[in-house]
Amino acid sequence: MCVCQTMEVGKYGKNATRSGDRGVLLEPFIHQVGGHSSMMRYDDHTVCKPLITREQRFYESLPPEMKEFTPEYKGVVSVCFEGDSDGYINLVAYPYVENEALEQDDMPERDQPRRKHSRRSLHRSSSGTEHKEEKPGLASDSTESIQETKSPRVDLHIHSDVPFQMLDGNSGLSSEKISYNPWSLRCHKQQLSRMRSESKDRKLYKFLLLENVVHHFKLPCVLDLKMGTRQHGDDASEEKAARQMKKCEQSTSATLGVRVCGMQVYQLDTGHYLCRNKYYGRGLSIEGFRNALYQYLHNGIELRKDLFEPVLAKLRSLKAVLERQASYRFYSSSLLIIYDGKDSRAGTFVERRPEMRLKRVDSSLPESLQDGGSTEPSSSAQPKVDVRMIDFAHSTFKGFRDDPTVHDGPDMGYVFGLENLINIMEQMREENQ
């Protein structure tokens, strides 16, 4: 357990002070739809993730014109892996002090410990008394060996008022509606299991602080796309490169330069999010990819045609920027497309079908959508959308960290994916005018 002074339980955790600093209790970021590293909520505007030195340096050296399309880099924190007297494991962030945190980030990703986890349904406690006493974090069995891989129970302190429902049969959650995206919880559990397995003498970890890019959206609909025709970095082992090439060949990464890595989309008719994960995305054909994109733009009542132009404008602008970045390669990076499920189309539907609105007021819609539409933007308002590149652990460019491999020209595999994404959206727009 981290050596920390005791303070009151609350936002900062049970043992959350160190050298006079108040630690911040980290919580799973409920809108994470893809990736394998756990994204953690630091505050309303900020998330954090385990630090990989290459990714940190890449954020620090981004060309100015790319910053519009990436999360703002906010620095580094030290994260303490703590247990409390109730047997719960928490992650607590403190101001970073040089030479104090672990240097685990220099370890190649392929060498970092990975553990297999049994698939099981993940439930919040149904007991009111038990729920009241639980602390945010993971329960830890005091008799359990630190090497054991039993999935501990999770209780989220911060959760969504809108339920999530995973559509994928292999998730074990196909029939459940829960208060967080199941993929974010899966990543969180695996991250803590990895950290616990290597935490015997290792006290602190470095985490990157990044902008929470969905903060401005009331009901964020998120599409995570793995971009490019190649996913392995230049430093990948032959075994890992072969695995990644096989995944590309067996998915739309090879044919389109883009594949679905995760998705959550708010459904106006039921009042919950529908979610897809990366396993669903890997199995899609070209037509299946088109259907997934259609589903992402559909709110359960109608296709959000108003999103085509603003999303396409962002994608075209990003494409133009990347075509000017000679020698850059963004292997294994993802592209997030984000829009608000609480937007103009929702408002016009509520106004147009009052009898349906009456049915939802008492059941499925959150209160923010039950106020008579007075806070909804008008149907003529331009919907807010965002497009951001994330995950740069395998990115490179000429002169970056003395990388031995230097590439010529822009990342055409990534550009190829953007071109196909733009073409598919343009075709969809024409078909649905």
C-alpha cells in the first residue's frame, strides 16, 4: 500500500495525501468505447491513461496544425495503487515529482505483463445497504493471492444517468442495461489486474493527463475507428507484426483502411445507449462497415442527416492536414467521431410527436430531455461535432527520438482510410436526401 497520510474519505480517497498534497481519486471514464488501456476520469475536463514515453513525446512535439484534431496534452501525474481497510483497491493521482514514479513506461508494450480474464456479467450491487458502504474502486479479497486473476467487483462513484446496453453477444451483457459503457469497465478491470500483479515493490505509476474531448456533449455519441492499413509499429516484434497484419487482412483495415473499434450511440426511442466493441468491428465486411456507420448516425427514430456536412467538413480538413505531414506514421492510432445525442433532431422529434413524448416522460428519457424542448437547439442550428486523433504509442516521424526507420511522404494508409470514410458518408448522404 502506498505510504500516505490519512484524511477524510470522499473525492480524494481514504489515504489520499502525500507530502501535504491532496490526491485525486481516479474513476473509470464511462464513455471509453475502445482501446485496451484504461482511460480514467481525473476531473470534468480531464482524463488520464497509463503513460508510454513515446506517446508523451509525440504529444509534446505535435505540429501546431494537428492540435485541432488531437486532445490537449496537460502533463503527467503520479498514480498510487492503494488499498483501504475495506479491502478496496483505488487509483489515486498526485502531482508528478521527477524520479519518483516508476519507469514502467519505457518497457515495450509487448513486454508488459498481460493477464487473461474470465468473461462474466458485471453487475452493480443490488443491495442498497451494501452499495452505500462500497467505495469507488475494486474489491480485493484479503485471502486472494496477488497473482490471482479473479475479476474483482466494481462499483462506480461517477456514472451516467443514461443506461448503456452492449449489443455484442460475446460481451455477456447483451440483455443488460447498465450505467457505464461495458468496455470502459472491462479495460479498467484489466488495467488494475495488471498493476496489482506487478505491484509488490512498485509504488507509483506515471499517467498522461489529456483533455476530455466529450466534456462539452450532454449525451456523447462516440465512434472509435482504427485507422490505416497497417497497425504495428516499427519496433514491433515479428510475432506481434504478424498478428497485427492478420487482423488487418481479416477486417476492413485492409480493404478500406479503417475499421470499427468501438461505438456508443444514444437511442431517442428507448433512452439508452447502444454499444459495440472491437470484436464486432473486426468481423465486419465492407457492407457491414457501412451499416455500422449508418447505425452510429441513427438515433432510433431517424437518421441524423444534419450530421453529414459538419462531420464531412472535419474529415476533409483533417485529411488536408495529414497530407502535409511528410514522414509521419500513425500506426495503431484511432480516430474519434463525436456528436451529441441531445441535439436539434431530438428537439424536433419531441415537438413533432407530443403523444410519444408523453410516454417517455415517465420512463426512458432523462430529465434533460423532458423539459418541453425549451433548452433544445432549433432545428436549423448546426449540430456540434468533433473529430480527434488518439493513441500515439506507435507513431513516428523523421528525427523523432532517433527512430532508425524514416518514412517518406504522408501516411497514405491513414489517408486511404479517411478517403474511404468520406466517400461512404457522401454516398450515404446522397442515398438519404
